[in-house]
Amino acid sequence: MANTHHNLIILGGGPAGLTAGLYAARARMDHLLIEKGAEGGQILLTDWIDNYPGFPDGISGFELAEKILAQAKRFDLNSMFANVTSIELSETVKRLELDNGDSLSCDCLIICTGARPRPLGVPGEKELTGKGVSYCATCDAPFYRNMHVAVVGGGNTAIQEAAHLTKFADKVTVIHRRDELRATKILQEKAFANPKIDFIWNTTVTEIIGTDGVEKLQLLNRDQTTSELSVDGIFVLIGVLPNNDMLPLDVLKADEGGFIPTDQETRTVVPGVMAAGDIRSKEVRQVINAAGEGATAVLAAEQYLTNLS
Amino acid sequence: MASDKVKDVSDADFESIISSDTPCLVDFWAPWCGPCKAIGPVVEALADEYDGKVSIVKMNVDDNPATPGKFGIRAIPTLILFKSGEKVDQVTGAVGKAQLIELIEKAL
């Protein structure tokens, strides 16, 4: 292995990490970006991004990821694919252990590990994942041509992907635990106007039933009445969980949900450690925020490194 | 994620490939699937590590609808492990390397 110590390591290659990589590379910092899968992160799960500035017609998540990566590479982004299993943080040095037994160290670490879709946690979900239970409408919608699918959730992701599913499915039933959607108005208007989408309000899914594939859902209404709904598939889009398995959560004083608190400049409680993007403890999780925080984090890192020397 | 190690298979040559004496891992994917892209480097690395012991191939579900239909695939990436033509086990989603190794070892 080449150089195992860097001034700056960026952990994660979603919009936050890639933007941090772009800034660090362009600032000619001694840096390394580590990604476990493919650059892009969760935006690869998104069919279409309509609210990222600079793309008047919108852009696919896939294409946006490729463009940010290409931009970072233009400034000689230094990146590698690796799986970090644990991290040791001290004021002076930060050490990362990889699953192949190697270890890396840095003076400054930017954590951009992001988040992943949250499962329902009901019987049948695990067994039927990939057999009708899905967390990525963009990936799996084409398997449901002329079928009936359910979408669980009421936020932006759920409602946007419900609309995407109608390009393939005959009928999309949105199941939401409240009596109104949390999704932004324009997405709501589109969904209500779509004849292929119907809604079941005040209801949760308590079980997913099927042998070789999803056959039906057991539902529980807020008034305690139960019912069944026959569907060919169910898309679970109820928010995210943090990717924090490798992080020392006590040291970073993670919040109840396992996200990492920072100050406005993305600095965590550990000097020289920043967190940017969906892993940060915050209200709003948008691509544009993640990118902005990635940039902020590099500027904070530069300042920290300057003070060190 | 083109790799020489991970060969493309089609509906036409699928049966002959999985019924070989060498166990076979098939990565069902499509170009529009982000997580399929995410799992690509891991699958490639495993193809190197298990070279000669397990043949690792991929199938584009857009171009080859028959085989995914036969195995009831409703989500991608799905990776199915075959031994002597029989399905041993499968995983779905952009799982980690450890989980894929666990799957592959079931055929060895």
C-alpha cells in the first residue's frame, strides 16, 4: 500500500464526501477519499432530482453523482474503495482500520458516511426482501409492470417514488400513518392528481405476508381496526438510519438516533473531526445541504491543519 | 463497472454456465440501478479472489427477462449462488463484501 498517512481523510463518497473531495483536491491538500461501494451514495437510489440548482430540467441521481465525481477528478481527486471497520479518534491522530487488515491515519477526518433506508421492522419484511419488499423504487419499479404496489411513507421520498412507480404499476397505494402528507406541496399536488395513486390514511403495516413473494399486507388503522390489502409489492420509504457502525459514537457524542452533532462549521466535539451530509444530526437532509456541508467541512479542515503547523 | 473477470451471461447461455462443475455466482443487474453500480467493485474484487474456485458472472435483466422471471427476481441487485445447476442461496441489495463471502462459501 502507498502512503498510509494523509493530512485529510474523507470517509464516504456521496454528495457531501464528493464535494469535500472536490474542494480538498482543488485546494491541493494531501487528501484521500474512501468509498465502500460506488461514488454517489443515496442519490443513486433517487430516480430524479428536481431541486438541485443549475439543472433547470432536473437530473437523475445517477448522472448528478457522475458529474460531481468527474468535477472532483478534474482536480486529481485521490480516492480508493475500501471498507472501514473501526475508527480511533484522538486529538492528535485519527486511525482507521480497514476490513483487509490495513490501517490508515490522518490529522483531520471528515465523516460523510451518510444514511440508508429505514426498514419497517415487521414480520415478513426480511424474508420477502427482494421478493416484493423493496427500498429503492428507482431500482425495482420496472419489475412491477401492470401490477399493484404499496408505498409506505408520507415524506418527499415516498411521494416522489410513488409517482415514479406509476410509470410501470397499474395502481399504487400509499399507506401513511398520519392523515396528511409531510411531502412538499408540489409533490402532493402531483400525487393527488394522479389517477393511479390512492391513499390509505392513519394506517400502519403490521405484517407482510407471502410465500415466494409478497401477496398481502396486514394493516392496522389508528382506530384499532385491522384489514388486509392484496399487493404484488411494497416499497418502504419511511426515512433513514445513519451509517455509523464504524464510528466511535460515545466519543463523537452521537444523538439518540445515532447521528453526529456538529457546530455550524461542521466541527464535531473531537478537534480535527468534521461531519457532513446525512450523518450529521440535523433536520433537513437534501442533496444541496450535503454538498454545502462538504465544502464547509474542508474549509474547517484547512483552518485546523493551518493551526496545527 | 466493466470487468474482464465478471463475464456477461444471457438467457441463452445461462443454463450451460450454472450447470458447470464450478459453482457459479450470478449478479442480476441493470444499467439504471444505482445500488447495482455500488456493488460492482465488490463483485469484481471477489471474482479475483475466487478465480478458479467460483465463476462470478453478471446478467443484465433488461436484455434478459426470462431468467430473472424464472427465479422470481423482484429487486436488483440480486445475487444467486448455483452449484451443479441448483440454486444454493441468494442475497438482495447492495450488501457488503462479508455478506457476499458468506454466500459464496456455502458452495465450497
